[in-house]
Amino acid sequence: MSFPSDLEIAKGAQLRPLGDIAAEMGLREGLLERYGDNVAKIKLEAIEELADRPRARYVVVSAITPTPLGEGKTTTTVGLGQAFRHIGKRATIAIRQPSMGPTFGIKGGAAGGGYSQVVPMETFNLHLTGDMHAVTAAHNMLAAMLDNHLHQGNALGIDLHNITWRRVLDVNDRALRNITIGLGSRDDGIPRQTGFDITAASEVMAVLALSNSLQDLRQRLGRIVVGYTKQGEPVSAEDLKAAGAMTVIMREAIKPNLLQTLENTPAIVHAGPFGNIAHGNSSVVADLIGIHTTDFLITEAGFGADIGAEKFFNIKCRASGLRPDAAVLVTTVRALKAHSGQHKIVAGRPLPEELLAENPDEVHLGAANLEKQIENLSLHGVSPVVAINAFPTDHASEHQAIAEIATRCGARSAVSNHFSQGGKGGAELAEAVAEAAEEPTNFKFLYPDEASLREKIETIAKKVYGADDVKYEPAASRQIDNYERIGFGKLPICVAKTHLSISSDPKLRGAPRGWVLPVREVRASVGAGFIYPICGEMRTMPGLPSHPAAELIDIDENGEIVGLS
């Protein structure tokens, strides 16, 4: 008997009334704005109303460096949230909203998988309550105001060759990466080169994720820098008088969305910044609400611990004021075997047969990546728990090999079968996380605000990535010097680099040593509140594969969605 598809499992879900889910969280009906029967927005008044309730244990879920297939981090987050009920505790999960670009591209949806999903799955993966479109509209409103300002005479003296604000779209479309606009007659605008990024890479998305109130959102949007004058002075959305209109567009989007899992665990879904470009975490307001709703708040950080967790600790926790009690590091047998260097995994193709053969020695060969990512969590004073996300092709000896590696590094570990068994299959992991969260923590940021931008970049490169040094291209050095001159030097760092390696080279497996981090460009996301160095070639607008998931997604004769994965 074949295992049912994610969509088939999701359609069989027995959902509880959302009002009952909210009531158990301490949210009164008046704090909900309904979007149909099974989705609601939570009003921001909930932050103040819940403030006197007990604080939940705060747990972040991260991972080792993933293969192109991913290691089930969202599925583990959902499964862990469900599992706490099986050990007599309650949990709320807080996760990002997926971009429709990857949903229709190669990755598919991001609602979890198997018997650990957020539902309704179709609504979750497709539009939800329109937050992505609000981000797209607000971002492009600013772009339109910028180009109109240029057309109307450029009173601010913006340098046409130093405009940093592009347009965005929530679709994978490589043809829009580099374009020329303003062609045609004089009335059609000022011709210039620009391009599109995907909406999840928008600074407006990062602003949404890091704001703690509507007024904070307004102030952050006003600080967004769209370009510079010929004298190197920044020009902001406030200067263009665009921030007010942008805030109005985002007024509903700042309210987090409430859904539930297959086992009726509350799920707060909000914001979706990419982890390899932006900070890759769900919203601060979601956590400020969720932290007072149950015994545990489980949130997820994008990609490996060198990217998402580092940014969670040093960017999101700075913005929210919340401090984590424990961290989960999702690990799979297949990923550690890939880090051994013996196999090549390609997204969209079957796994190599030899990778599926029992071989605990090969797991030990790939141990360096797991060891380094445990170290990266421990650097921040948080107790790590290695979650062994079990697949049917795994062998007990390989799980034991992972447990031995974790023990050697001073970390707890637990095998979790949440994909195939739901919360019951994750009970062992929930017990381990509960124990870790009870331990005293010594949480600390990796660097102080007062450190120079170069000191911050080099601290991340050497301590987290294991680089020997950092090499700045001349343009990057000039940009850093200018940012410090105009007062951006105290902002934290959000490194944009590949998620497929701890290093900046996606081909390097394990925990590479003896390499230098190349910084080719440095950009300022002043509204979001971070500086992001770009290391290596980074795509801010993905392309579609030869056979995108969109080819399989359709409507059947009953009007039901089919083919969504």
C-alpha cells in the first residue's frame, strides 16, 4: 500500500473550529478577523492583552546544511508542535508563509509533510490572506514613486547609476532579472536599467517580519533607502513621501494569520523572508503573541544553522527582545551521507541507490557538518537537540551513528517519525526538547552593536562559517566606508550566501577549512535594520526548472485543487 500524498492527507484532516483553537490560546473571539472558516488574522491588540500571561519556553528549529531536497525542517517544526500534546504539554508553532514562486517551481509547498502539516494546505500555500500581494504592491508603489520622481525633474538629485530599489513579483521568472524600463516616448519615463526580485527577497518583506507594531512598520518603511545622490547621501522612502501609502497597503498584512495543524495544534503563519538573502524567519509580532499562548512556542529559522539560526539569534532576537530556551537541529541520514562527499544529490531526480544502502561509516564521514552546526548553536549559549528526521530508507545503525556524533558534541538527540506517525512519532523528540528548555541558558549575541561592520562580518565568517579570512572587493570596501560615514555602522549583519554549504561555495561539503569569504557587494536594508554583504553569486529572482511543479497543478471536475505537493 503506497503512502498517501500530502494533499490527500491534508484533505482528510478533521479540523476543529478555529474559535476553539484561539480560546485555548487565550485569544478572545474579538481578536480574530475571519477569512472563511479555517483561517483568521489576529489583531495586534493581542500583544498587550496577553502580556500578563505566563511566558512559554521559546524553541528555534534549525538544521544542518541541507541537500537540494531539504531535510524536513518545517515538517519537524509542525511534528514537534503536535508531539508536545502527546507528553502532556501544549505548544504553538510560528512559521513563515511560503512564496508561490517555489510552490509553482521546483520545491513545491511548504506546509510541512505527511502527518505533520499545517492545514488547510491549499490555502496555506496559495495566497493565504494576501500578505504576499500586499508586500508586492507596497514595494512596487515605492518603485513607481521613485521613477515618477525622476520623471518629474529629480529634485532630490538621485544618481541614476546608484539606485538600489528594484521591483518584485511572487513568481519565479528569470527573464525579469535584468530589464530596461522607460523606453518609448518622453512621457514613458526615464530610461534606465533595473530588474525584478522575488517578493520574498523584498526589504518590505523583511520589514514586515521585524516590525513589532503598526507604528514601527511605518517608521521602518520610511527608513528604506532606494538609492543615493551623487554625493553618496541616502535617499529614503520618507524623502519620496511614499512611506505613508506603503503603510496603508500593509495595514492588514501586519496582522499574523492563525491556522492549525492536522492534530489541531495552533499555527501562527506570518511573513516569508528568504533565508539566504534576508533573515529567513517568521514575524516578530507572531512570536510576541505566541510566546504567551501555550507551554512552548516553536519557531523555525530558514536553511542551516549557519544562516537561519545565526540570523535568528543576532537579528530577530535583537528586534523582538525575546531569548530562546533551546534549539533543535534537524538532521537526516541522507544529508550526512551527502556531506561525506561520496554522493551527488540533484533536486528533481531520484536519490542514488548506493546512498540508500546501510552504511553507518558514511554517516560518520559526513559528521563534520553536524558537529559544526551544533557548535554554531552553542556559540549563542543555547542548548541544542539533534532531531534525527527518520526516513523509511534509513537503518537503525545509521541513526545510532548520528546519536553517537551528537553525544560526542555534548548534545541531546532523538529519532523522530513525525512524518509517518504525526505527533505520536515525535514524542521522544518533544521529551528531549522539554528537558533542554529547562536547563539554564546563557544566551548571547555573537557581536556587539558597537563593533565596526568589518568586525561583525569577520566574526560571522570566522566563528560561524569557519573561514580563515574575508576578502572585500574594492566596491564592497567603499560601500562599507560610506555606510559607516552616514550612520549605518551599528546595524547587525545579514550575510547573503549559498545555503548549500557552510562556506560561500555551494560545492564544498562538510565543514570546509582553509578558505576565504569573498564579499563582492554590500547593501543596506536600513528599514529592516541590517546590512547585508553579498558573498558569491546570489540569485534574488529564481528561474523555473525544465518541468516546474506548475505543470502538475490543476483543478478537477469538482473544482478541487490537484497536483499540489
